Amino acid sequence: MKQNMKMMVFVLILGLLTSGLLVGVDALTRDRIEQNKIAQLKAAVLDANEVSYNFGNIHTVFDDEIETIVVDELTFYLHTASGNVSYTFIGGGVWGPISGVITLEDDFETIVAIKVLKQEETPGLGGIIAEAKYLANFVGIKMVPSLEVNKDSSPNQPNEVDAITGATRTSEAFEIIMNDQYALYQAAWDSREE
Amino acid sequence: MSNLFELILASILNHNIALVYILGMCPLIAISTNVKNAKGMGLAVIIVVTLTAIINWPIYQLLLATGTEKLALLVFIITIAAVVQLLEIFMEKFVPSMYNAFGIFLPLITVNCVVLAVSLFFVNREYTFGETAAFGFGSSVGWALAIILLAGIREKMAKISDLPKGLQGKAIVFIILGILALAFIGFTGLASI
Amino acid sequence: MKWIRLRYTKWFNILKDGLHRNNPIVVAVLGICSSLAVTNRVENAIAMGLGVTFVVMASSAFISLIRNFIPGKVRMVTYMVIISAFVIIVQMFLEAYFPSIASALGAYVGLIITNCIVMGRAEAFAVKNPVRYTLVDGFASGMGYTLVLLVVSIVRELLASGTLLGYQIMPDTWPNWVVMSIAPGGFFVLGLLIWGIREWSKFYETN
């Protein structure tokens, strides 16, 4: 019994110490991580709209060129010069959440650019979903009637994109994320037009 | 209800945690020398994984409510270790026959990636309690299926095949696993998770 | 003079052990889950290998420091808690101060935590030996692991996409062996590699 008590006490102390350490480091780094995320998001929106900026003036350039519109708790980033609209998407991949920014033309149907900011898929396989080379396939693709990931060798329709060879599950998960988030954001955007 | 059944089917076949997600390989390779051990280990994994999934879900809800999800990984590790320890004590006292059958595998399960992975997956996929229980049960049954399949093949091969000495042991196990993994790809699209 | 030579021999033996005689993947068969996932490309293999080496060295050193205070039965839990806490803290620092590196390595973090090698070296070596030897052992195991990862990933990347580190090596007419980029391919290459190494070094599995 005494030995069991000693074990429990040790694990408890260990748990408390490490939890304390984690919470402490989290508190220390939380702000910086948040700032980095915001900077990444702004960079993605500006890149999609081909606006040039540098590390120093990214926030001022963003405020000048992009209008942030909130509809029903959903945030849209409108590029006033071209009418392109961007929003962030997030959903479940195979191993963890996939999140990023998608930019559409002013018809809210044609894709201008997609940038994946965070994902936990298998590096080199499902992880290709985040690579610029693969995401370039999405440029000019239409989100209506719905985005489809094409697994066979038939020629692609205007709303179809090739799947990643060997990473079927990640490709399918990404398709679901895209369509679900699009339905959500499109409903909000349409309600705003009225 | 049918959704839960589909979840269980999916986690046994086309989302098999051993042959499709390639998790829990170390104990899979170590304990698959004969079917008897494999059955024991498989049963132990089923009990531990289902139990810990059921216990970790309300704990995670508590973490969410207090805004401390960052500690989820750490807390899960500790609850898993505690559950295994308690299970060992419980089995030794009340069901000694079962304890003799597979009790020795219990400490090994603490470090089996499958246990932790199931908990991390239900967090990622935001499952409900029922879905978590079904997923934990299905995944562990899938893992048990994989180890029993592997053990059956290894046992048979040891009796009738004339393997070169370099292939015996771990090398041939990898080749068998590769073929099994390839076969399970055939289940893709069967049921959704 | 003699004292220095003795020290040199012990360190050298530990090094040789980790790289060859007790190579984590080929001999001890540890760290398989992750090696299958990341050996589809050489750059992933290098990143993972370096990451694991770093984590093994650091966490083993820490465990070696407190080895006299860990009660017997809770060894495994202690290792897991220390290793995961350490990896998470490193990840948080990277996300805060080096975000580009963090996003490149994001997927590996989970793989490193559950990597049996880290736990295996903690159990087999760190908890019984002083810090300085543990550091060498950690380095050796990590490098042995990286070596095998490199060999497997070179074969897999070459066959699966005809490239090495992104540079096209195979001619354009090469039909990509996609099976090499998914898990079964990894299994086959690893199995054949182990067979080859065992035949060559005559280091067979004792039945």
C-alpha cells in the first residue's frame, strides 16, 4: 500500500509540474503565436490578390487594401480594388485539422487562390495538400455546383480537380471541408447582398 | 444507431488503425509469433482502448469547459496509465484466470500508440460520447484482427516455409504486413468514419 | 594518458553500438510507425531523423538526471510525460519565434512523441547510466535511425516520383511506382533492407 501511495504521489507531482510548465510556456508564447497567425493570414490574403508588401508594412498595406466584413460571425476579406473575397476555412483532415485561406472572384464562384496554413497530414503524401504546386491546380476552378476531387483519369470538368495520387483519404477530406465551408460562407455572403 | 454501426465497421475495415493508419506497430510485430499470444494481446487491447476512450471523453469535455485543452495530451497519458494500472490490480484480484491469460501484456499497452491515437482522434473529429465508444471499440477490434491475422500467417510459415535465415524474424514480418496493408486498401470507401 | 584512452573506448563503443550492433530500426526494430510515414521523401527523412536525434538526446539526458527518483512501476508513464511535455514546449517555442520552421515540422511532432525509440532508449539506457554516456547513446541511436531512414527514403523517393530531394533523377518516361509512396511500399523496402543487412553482417535472429 505504501508503495502504491509513493507511486501515486510521484505521478501526481510529475503531472502537476509538467502541466504547470506547459501552462507557463503557453502563457509566455501565446501572444506571439497569435500575432504570427494573424500575420500569416494577412500575408495569404495579400498574396492571393497579388498585392506587394514587406515584413514592416504588412499591417498598414492590409488595412489600406482589404476591407474586413463580418456577417453572422463569419469574417470576409474584400479586396476593394478587384472585388475578390477571401475567407478562412477549417475542417477535419485525416490526422488533424486542415485550415487555410481561400480567395474567390467577385462572382463568389471561381477560385483565385487557396493557401493551406495548417495541416497535420502525412508529410510528402497527404501533406501535398499544402504545397503551392498542388494548390495551383485549383486556380480558375468553380465551386458550383460543388467542388469535386477527381480520382479517375476522365478529363476534368470546370469544377473538378485531380486527387493526390496515393492520398485518397486526404483528398476526399479536403473536398468535404471545401464544400461544407463554402456552403456556410456563401449563405452568409448572399444574405449580405440583400 | 445505424451511423454507429457504420462507424464500427469502418474502423475495423477501411480505417483499420493497424493496417491503414499504421499505428501500434511495435507491439504488433513483437507479440505476433503465435496465435495464442496474439489473441491475448488483442483482447487486452480491446478492453483497455474501449475503457480509456470512454473515460477520456468526459475528461476532455471538462478540459474544454475550463479552457485548458492544451493539456489534453498530458492528461490522456496519465489517465491511460492509471486505467491500465487499476485494471491490472483489479484483474489480479478478481479474475486471476484472465490475468494469467493476458495480464502480462497490460504494461505494454500503456506505450501502445493505438491507445493514445484513439483519444487524439476523437478530439480531432469532435465525436460524441456514443461515437467515441463505438470508435474505440471498433479500432481496437481492428487492431486485434490485424495481429491475429499476422500471427496466423507467421505461425503457418514457421511450420511449412523454408525461409532464408536473413528473412526469418522481422524482415519477413514487414513483407507480410506490406501485403496485408495492400489488401486492406481494397476496402477503401466501404463505410464512412 | 591511459585514463583518456579508456574513456575514449567506452564512448566509441556506445557510438558504434547505436549505429550498427544495436541499430534501433534494423536490429531492435523500434520506431517503425514513424519511419514508414516519413521515408517517402528524403527531405522528410532528414527532418525526422534530426528531430528524433535531438529529442532522444535531450529527453534521455533529463531522465538520466532524475533516474534515481523514479519509482519502478511508473517508469513508462514518467518517460511519456517528460517526452511529450518536452516536445510540446519545443513546438510552442518554434511556433512563437520560428513560425516557418514550425509549419514545416508540424506533422512530425505527433510522430516524434510516439516514436518507440525515444522511450526505448530511456528504458534501456538513460535510466541506468550517467548523463554524459546517455548523451552519446542518444546521439548514436538517433544517427543509426537517421541512417536507415535515409537509405529507405532514397529508394522510395527514387521509385515513387523519380526525384531525390526534389531534383528529377529518373528520365521523364519513368512510370512512378506509386505503391512506394504509400505504407505498403515502405514495409517492403524496409523488409528487404533488413534481409540484406542481416545476410551481409551475418547477424541473424536467434530462434
